[in-house]
Amino acid sequence: MVERVLVVGPKDTLSMVDDLAPKGYEIVKALHNSPEQKAALPGTHYFVGFIQQYVTPQLYKDAPNLKLVQMLSAGYDRADLEAARRSGVPLCANGGANSVAVSEHAMLLMLSVSRRLITQHNNVISGRWHGNSPPTVHEVRNRVLGIIGLGTIGKKVAKLALAFGMTVHYYDIARLKEEEEDALGVRFRLLPEILKHSDIVSLHVPLNDSTRHMIGKDELAAMKKSAIIVNTSRGPVIDEKAMIAALSSGNLFGAGLDVFDEEPTPADNPLLKLDNVVLTAHLAGPTFESNITRLRNGFDNVQRVARGEPALWVVPELLEPKK
């Protein structure tokens, strides 16, 4: 019997499938929530794509032959992990496929906010060559970057920041060994130290019960007024209302945000009216290169499971014993 791989995603991702898909499988490509997706599920063995929202009890009823659910996204906060656990089917993330893209985007936001890029751009296109008064801008060299969450992306951010001449501190519940810190060029600090002493704080944590609103009113108040906060992880990691208050009152220099509490963010979100923010539409991860890497990792995992090998990149919560 030829096993079926169902790949679900937007057109640009699906256009890359034919060049990367392994031979010997039935490959079905489908847009999100399309008739083709629903029709293919009953005979699907490997479900691949931007599909975390489909990981519900209903999925396992609709696709009783599943052997692998392979997400192309890094995040899995919308997936029903208990349903995945009960199914016994591996639920896997993308293996760091977007880590280069997100780390570069984090640096882009740090630099853009530090140099007030949007303000300078708007001055030029409106005919104010130097603006009514030149904005205060900063270099990143010699500034302290505090990374919260030193996973695959956080480590790449650290390497980029070090190349810019920054000092890099980090906080993570999984602390590196001293020799690992030496090799990477970073130093562990407790979260209160990160907040108090960093010139820029960059967030790289998953969204779960322990990280939701981990940066709230008190944490923002502990930061320097000259500090910048950058978030390319998930919006609810920060208390958005508290951050807006800090940015509006001058208690923070600025913010670079790729993620929001609600996405798409509403047209009346006060963030859209602030001149000390740089905003992007949850697009740090998707690049031409990262889309290829996502599919490459996904199809590799399909073939591993088909050979009877353990799946790679199973989401961590499903590896832990049930409490």
C-alpha cells in the first residue's frame, strides 16, 4: 500500500512541494480548510504543514491512520496537546527551520528601533530632510542585550549580536554549562537582572502557562527608560496593555514587535499610533529559504517514521511523563 502524505499550507509553500517530496508516497497538496484537505484526511498517514490549529480530538477521528503530525511552524500554542498525547501520534515542530530568519528579524527590529528608522523614513518621504528636529538614535555596539529564552533562535541572536559588538546576557530555565557559555560568549543572569541591566531585551520563549504575560507591568517598570523590548516569539508573552502604557509614557525608549495579543491586530490598537515602535505582521519566520528548510525537515521526518525510526522534534511537553 502506498502511504499518503497530506501537505497543507498557502500557495507559496505548496509550490515548493514537488521539488522536495520523497518518492514512493502519494502526495496530496491542499490549501487550508479546502475540500481537498477534508477529503484527503481519512486516508492520510502523514499530515504536514502549517497545521497546529487542526490538532484537536476531531483530527484523530477524521484521520484514523495517522502516523505523524508534522508542523511546519515552530510554535504549537494552538495545538491541543492532550489530544495529541492521547492519540499516541508524534506531534513535531519544524526543527528550527526558521531560526535564521527569526534571529535576523530580531536584529532588524533592534536596529530599526535604535535608529528610529520609521521616523527617519517618514521624514524623508514627507520632505523633511533632517526632520523638524533630528530624533535621538543609538548604536547597538557596547550595549547589553538580554535574551530571554536561549533555544535555537536565541543562540543565533546571540551570535549576531556579538558580531555587532554587544554584550549578551541570557535567562533560560535550561541553563548552559560554563564551558558552553564560554564557547557562545554569553553569560547567565536571573530574570530580574536581565530586566534591570539590559539596554535591549529580546524574547524567544514558547507560549505556555508559565510564559503568558511573563513580561507585565512590574517587569516593564524594572527596565531602563532607555531600553528597547523586542518580541518575535508570541504576543501574549507580554502584557500588551502594560507595554503600551510604558511606551506611551516614555518609560521605554521603544519596541520592535512581530507578534501581538490578537492577530491580525485590530485597527484601533494604540500601538499603531505610536512613533517609537516598529511593527511587522508575524512574518519573522517565513522566508523563501526557511520555507524550503521547513519542508525538507518535514519530509525527512516522514521518511524516518516510515522506516520505523523515532520522530525528530517532538514537542517537549509530549516527551514529559503525564503528571
